[in-house]
Amino acid sequence: MYMGIERYKTADNKDFKLADYSTGPGKNPLYEKSERAKILEKNREEMRAYQDKLYADGKAGLLIIFQGIDGGGKDSAIRDVIGVNPQGVMVHSFKQPSSVELRHDYLWRAVNVLPERGMIAVFNRSYYEDVLIVKVRELYKSLNILERCKDGGTIDRRYAQIKNFEDYLWENGIITVKFFLHLSKDEQRKRFLKRIDREEKNWKFSDSDITEREYWDHYQDAFEKAIAATATTNNPWWIIPADNKAYSHAVISEIILGAFKEIDPRYPVVTEAQKQILKNSREILTRQEEN
């Protein structure tokens, strides 16, 4: 993994504060402007090679989660960084739960789309919404569920449930890489203005974006507490400076590549018996060409 990338990682830090992390590259960036695109492309090329091995090996699955405030760049990160074979990747967006999903526990809709071993799943938002917007807007209080399941301790219990869930995944060969796209309030304002001013981006803007922006401090607090409660050694959080997309994409690609390297997938070893089958098959195909 690129030297210095650990500055964006947090694990087992109950005193975690978002204010300790910059929303931009800062004075000592890992990559200069001139090299960011090159690093992204190099990492994408390596990721493609690792993905092929991941699929062939079939021992581990990779779950990549993108969380962040509206305008943080989740869509562009998924589009520009995840440059692997689409047949081996599933992308899922977690929007407002459907009536069917609301009849199940909050993790149910995530469990249904977890990656198989050998596959990659990318979550645009995730089950973390159930300790973010659900916390900020206290949506859990209106759930059609037993009263004891929606008291004042609901969110704290969910932190523990999510932590245990991710431990369970790790113990069953599913590696989870969690990105928080750390955006400044002013940069969000600029991106919202672009969505308004550029016709091809109008569809991405909703008046609810302005409404939710009024809860900025509440959301920052919710993100901070969720990250502090669920960042562990096996399932850390990566706090990505999101104000500059070229920089954030280079950093994200470095971290995903690092996850592939830690998994270290290998092509299956060909046994002597299989080698003999290959040899026999080659001889048959060669004779057919001669005929």
C-alpha cells in the first residue's frame, strides 16, 4: 500500500473526530496534481488483474461501501475507480426502504445483496443509513415494531449489531472496505449549484437536498459517532478527503488495491491429473487441425 495512506484510516478509536481529518488534499498530499490520473489508471489496471484471480480463486468476497453527505461524490467514485470486469461486480444503491423492506429487520436488504465469494459488491450508501438519517430524523420511532425495539437505546444497539455483523462477514471470507467521503459544507454548496445550473445535472437535484443541508451539523455528528463505534482492526473506516475528486479517486483506488493485495487471491493450482487432461485435450485439438 502507498506509503502514508494510513493517515486516512481509523480503527478502534473511540475518540475519533471528523475535525481531525481534512476535506482536501492538504499541504502534504500523497500525490501531486500531475500524477493523480496516472496513479488511478495504474491502480485500475492492477485491480483488473486481481479481480480475475479473485473470481478464479473463489475463496473471498469483497464488499466496498461508500458513505457520505449528499454531493460527496459517491456516484463518480464508483464510476471512475471501480474499473474492473462488470460481470464480477454488483452495484447496489440504498435508497428509502420499500414497504417490503420495512417489514424485515434493517439488515435484511443488505444481506440479500452481499457478494458471493469470488465477487465484488459495491454499496452506494448502505445499512449505515439506519444509524445516519434514521438517527438524525428519528425515523426508527415511527417503525411498525415492538416498542422495546425503538426506545432511546435503539441507535447504540444498532452500532453494536453492525459491528458484529461485519465481524461475522470477515470471519466468513467477506472483506469489507468502508469509505466515508469527507466533504466540506462549502464544497457541497458549489456542487449543488452545478446541479442547478447545468441542465444535464438537474435530475440529480432535489429540494430535499436543501432541507437535509439544514441538518449539516447533525449529520456530521451522526457520521462521527457511527464511525467511532464501528471502525475496527478488521473492518476499519477510511476517511477520504472529498473536496477534490481527482485526489480522492487516486486515494480510494490505492486502498481498494491494498485490499486485493491483502486477500492475495491466486489462480487454482493445476494438479498432475489435470495437466494430463490438458495435454490429452491439446493433442486431440492439434490432430483435428491437421485433418
